[in-house]
Amino acid sequence: MKKYTEMTKEELLAEKAELEAKYREYQARNLSLNMARGKPCVEQLNLSMGMMDVLNADSDLTCDDGTDCRNYGVLDGIKEAQELLADMMEVPSDHIIIYGNSSLNVMFDTVARSMSHGVMGSTPWSKLDKVKFLCPVPGYDRHFRITEYFGIEMINIPMTPEGPDMDMVEKLVSEDESIKGIWCVPKYSNPQGYSYSDLTVRRFARLKPAAKDFRIYWDNAYTIHHLYDNEQDNLVEILAECKRAGNPDLVYKFASTSKISFPGSGIAALASSNNNLEDIKEQLGVQTIGHDKVNQLRHVRFFGDIHGMIEHMRKHADILRPKFEAVLEILERELGGLDIGEWTKPKGGYFISFDSLEGCAKDIVARCKKAGVVMTGAGATYPYGKDPKDSNIRIAPSYPPLSDLIIATELFTLCVKLSSINKLLSK
Amino acid sequence: MKKYTEMTKEELLAEKAELEAKYREYQARNLSLNMARGKPCVEQLNLSMGMMDVLNADSDLTCDDGTDCRNYGVLDGIKEAQELLADMMEVPSDHIIIYGNSSLNVMFDTVARSMSHGVMGSTPWSKLDKVKFLCPVPGYDRHFRITEYFGIEMINIPMTPEGPDMDMVEKLVSEDESIKGIWCVPKYSNPQGYSYSDLTVRRFARLKPAAKDFRIYWDNAYTIHHLYDNEQDNLVEILAECKRAGNPDLVYKFASTSKISFPGSGIAALASSNNNLEDIKEQLGVQTIGHDKVNQLRHVRFFGDIHGMIEHMRKHADILRPKFEAVLEILERELGGLDIGEWTKPKGGYFISFDSLEGCAKDIVARCKKAGVVMTGAGATYPYGKDPKDSNIRIAPSYPPLSDLIIATELFTLCVKLSSINKLLSK
């Protein structure tokens, strides 16, 4: 197929007429499909149904250390759950706090606490004139909403396949004391599926922030969420690397089992240095008596150990892999060589990132919607919902059944073509 | 027995010698008993073990409205859980948000949000020079810790058997714009077990606060936690009463199933006006994608409806009643008529409140501890841990087995006598 960018006006118009006819056919089908969010599909949820059986009315809900999981207490999580999630997060089990069902909530509370009480004795951010966060873009919309909610100014940092632009990060962080944090999804990043290179992680660990209360918000959401057995991204472990670099307190590391067991009914965790954990527990002890230990125990009994969890993730991969491959195959087949878009080919995580011609993303998403396919809103991957180039679209292949996914992706490529032609014709 | 206050010095010294001998006997027994916190006992926890069986690997975890409880979503709780907890809280089911496992966490977050973002558009409290809360005393230590954590000044309001001193509450609230809230445990109050009279609730609903962002923090922790079938305290429902009084937005009402199902693995809820709920959801939608819906469903399937919950609470009562009665019987037998202490006789809740002679509480608790019985720290029932009269002690009969409870209470009365004699001798 000829590149759209090399077509004459007449060729584009002819192509457009053909595409519009196809588009009307899609519209006539009254589709109602959703590729908006990184939700596991029913088959994935079914994988964890055994979790409903591991505890029953005759079970002993006592921990190894004698704690009755049914009663009050244990602020930082039962030992067994600390061990399991520490193994998952590749940190020592005495450097972790087990929370409730949502790592997003932990991140929110972490920023909220810094606003009201500062970080390890620093001035509460709410007392400062200006607080800024660095935001690698495209990124995760819910991160950006937290910082926006607290009035924190967000600065875009371009992402590369190696991670955020570290020259820019190092420069800004070392010069500007009002920069207090950076949002990172270091592995199978949301939405691009990029994993930070070894060098990137090492440079992160060696940052020399002007602000003592600067922290890296390391949301390792997809730490064991591989698509393949033999092609897996590997990440230098940031907590240990920070320690080696003489920066032990630089990072908060977040994770959860939301996309391992059940979203909304999993367990979340935060790993950090002892200094940070002590600081956090001062607040946590006021906020709650403890999180859901029965659910912690349920997870431990279901997975057994990290090996059990890894085996479980292979089953997730078996379900997700064909979906990712189907999307990538259609993108390549329909858009390859047309010069109207680029996309990532992740080996894990939940997303594929698509970049259209500049100024087309909103239009593409709107066209999809009019034909019954809901995509993540264009712009959502940028702070304040503003993609300066209006080109990034997040594709979430996990939720729809494969048959729906194929239709939705084909429609998506059709919409990309139509938008691109209009764009090219308007030049 | 003669009143201690009417004994001669010689009589007191003779009594003291006898009591000290007994105290040494207790010390020799190497006791290790705990009456410190309102924790359910093992038999109570066992009542809910059936909850581990209601969901199994073959269960359909779909709600009536088709929501798959295993996946992301539903910010304010599944409909069935809203209905169950609304019935429990005596509010309409569209005036409620279902949260995670801890109502304390909901209260913390409510204060935290008011600090950072104000209440329904008011100035964030963190931007104000001074924020104050009224604290009926004695009260719940964890309430006071939340307000203390946020640097909110706490003002003691004396409790009466009818509830807080409403003359004082009305006066302060109407005069001082910096007063933003009042902590209330309106039914079977912590620690006295008092329930607010109808008139008290009506006066609460008719408050005319100087501050638009003043709210009543109505922690209805013991709403269905009766000890008796036929002698139950009843409370005017505050939300409806506020509406009738033209003050619909005046109250946040909190509750949880912590002492109904499992502490730490129950579900919590907040009920309020639509205006307040909208205000809250703006933050909640940034903080989380949703709470644990599988656990919500588990509670609904286990209890069925409010009737099932009420029947369940009778079983709790059957376990708790003998414990309360044993404590009261010992207090009466050992201390009745001695004129050295007063105590409450609640019909529900988790505590008995004891008031010693002035200046004796710390000493009594310390003596208990030296003989192996841990009580709630003296002063804990007051803001900043400061009981101005050093006389209030909270007795928590729920956790120890009855046999231990009897020993612990007998020792307690012995310590009360010893402290009182020393106090009287020192005059």
C-alpha cells in the first residue's frame, strides 16, 4: 500500500470514499465495545475463583506468629503477606507495608500526607507557594489526577523507549526545590509498555534533588505481568539501587495484586526505606487500626508463595497474549507502511500506545465512539488531559473478548485512516 | 461496709494492710490479662465463620444489577450492600457510600479532605489560622488522635447521661466560626455507654453554627450493638432530623460492621445528604477506583438482610451480656457504698466507664499493670490524653474469657480501693 503521505489529493479522496462506506457499515452494526480501561476480562477473573475456596468455615485463620486474622490489629500487614508481596516487589520483607485493596489509594494518601505533614519532617507542602511534580508522558491518567487534585503543578517529561528523558529529569530535579516528586510506571509503562533501562534506573537512584523531600513515586504496577515466558523485561531493583547510591530514602515503591487476583479485592503494598516507613506509620496509626488481614491470608493461602504467583501469571499471559497479538497484527496489516501512525509492541503490561498524525487523536476517538467503540479519551495520557500534539491514544486490549477486540481494532484502524486523510487533505 | 470517706485514719490503715496482702497474692499469680481495647472475643469471631463459606469457587459473584464484583468499578458500593448498611444505619440507601474495612479510616479521610479542600466549597481548613473541634468527654481516643494529628484544637464538652452538654455546644458553635466539628458516639457512647436523649438529638439537628462548614461527626459505632432484647436504647435518626430542621447538610454519619462480622475485615459506610456525598465523591473518585466489592457481596450473602443482621447481633449479645453483668456485679459487690467511685451500667456497646476519686486513675491503672492486668491508659478518654481530674477509666469487658474477666475486675477493684485509701490518707 502506498503511504498516505505520498498520495495525491485525488487518491486520498478515492480512499476516503471507500473508507466512509465501510465506516457506515460499522455504524449500522450498532456495536457497543469498550477498549477504554485496563480491566482484566472474565476469563482472567475466573483464574482466581479458587481464592473463594481457600478459606472456609472450618479454617484456622491464625497466622504463623499466632495472630488471629479475624480481629483488630497489625498495622503493617501479616508477616506471610509481607513476605509474598516483598518477593513480588523484589524487596526485603521488613521494608514493606501491606495496605487495603488499592495501590492508587496508597499513592493518594502518600501525596495527601506530604501535603498536610511533609515528608520526614519537611515543611508540609500545603504551606509552600508552589509544589511541582514531573510527569513522564504519555502516562497514567489517575496519577495525574491525584497531583492535579492537590493543586500540584505538573511538568511533562518526554518518554523514550529507555524511560523518561533523564537529562531533563536530572537537570530539573537538581535545580528546582519546588519539584517534590516524579510519577513512574517503570515496567511495561502505562500506556507505552516501555521498561526503564538499567541506566535509567541507575540515574534515578543517583538523582541529587534540590528538595530534601523529593521522592520517586515508583508505581511498579506490572512487575510480574509478562506476556511471554522467554521474552521478559527486567528492571534494576530501585530500592536496593538507591541504597547502593547512598540515597536510601529516595523512593516509594507501590504495587498491588489488582491484576493478579481480583481488581478491587486484592491487596496493595508500599515498599521503602525504614526511615520512610516510620514516617508513614506515624500517620497510618492514626488513620486506621489495620487493613483486611483475612484477605491478606486468603491471598497467601491461595498463591502459597511467589512461585505460585508466577505460575498464576502465566495463565493470565495465556489469555492476554492472543489479544495483544491480534491488535498488533491488525495495526500492522491495516496501518503498516501508511505513514499515519506509530505504535508500541510491549512484552507485558496492559496497554499498547498509538501515536497518530498530530491533531488527529481526539477525532479518531470520537469517530470510534460514534460507531460504538469506546477508547480511552484522547489526552487522558497527559497531565490536565492535554496532549500538546493531540496524537496519543491508549489501547487496552485486555477486557473485550477476542472476537470483539478484532472488530474494535479494525474499526479503530479505519477511524485512524479517515482522520489522517482529512488531516492530509486539510493541509 | 463503711464508706471509706467516713473511715478514721486507723481504719483506713488497717484496711490498707489487708488489701496490700491481697494485692501481693495477685502479683504472685503472674497474671497476663487485657481489658484495654474493645475487641470482640474468639467466641464472637466464631459467630461469623459462616461468612467464609457463602462465596466459593462456583459462586456467581454478579450483583443484581449485573455488576461483576470481581472487577474494577463502582465507587460508592454495590446496591445490595448499600441497602443492607442503610437499613443498619436507618437511612435511605441512596444516601450512603460503602467504603473499605475501617470507619476510622473514613473519618480520618473526611477530616483530611476538609483540611486540604474544605467542605462543599469552603476555605480549606489548612488555610485557616485556627480550627477547633468540640469533644464530648470522656470519649473515644482514636477520634481525638485524628483531630490532634491535623493540629485541630480540641475543646472538652462534659458528657451527661443525656449526651453532651448541649447548652455549651449550642453556645460555642453559634459564636465561634473556627469550630468546625464535634465528635459524637451517640449510642452506647464510648466509654460511658450513654445514648443521646431525643431532645439532645433534636438540639443537634437544630444547631446554628457560625461556620458554614461545621459538621457533626456522628460515629454510630454501636447502632445495633444491644446487650438485651427488651431493654434497648433508641436514638432519633439524625439525618432525617437534620432534614426536618432545615439543616440537611449538617451531619456525617459513620458506621461499620467491624463488631458485627470481623474487625478489620468488615465493611464501613458513610451516610449523609446528597450535597455532602457529591462533595465527598469528587475526592473519592481521585483516591480510588472502588472498594472491595467481593467483601461487600460476602456480607450481603451472609446476613441476607437487616433481619439476619439483627438476629446475628443477638448471638453477640448472648456472649457479651454475661461479661458486662459479671463486671457490674463485682464493681457493686466490691465498691458499692464505699464512696470511692462511680460507674455506668450500659445496655449496649463495648464499654463500662469508671470514675475514681480525683487524682487516682493513673495510679489505679499502674497498679493493675504491675499485677499483670492491662487497662486502657488513664487519660486516653480525653483529648491530648489529659483527664483534668485524673479519674476516668474505661473498662472493656468483651475480649477476655469470663474467668479471666472476673479475676481482672476483682484485681481492678482492689487497686481502686488501695489508690483511694492512699488518696484519703494523704489529705
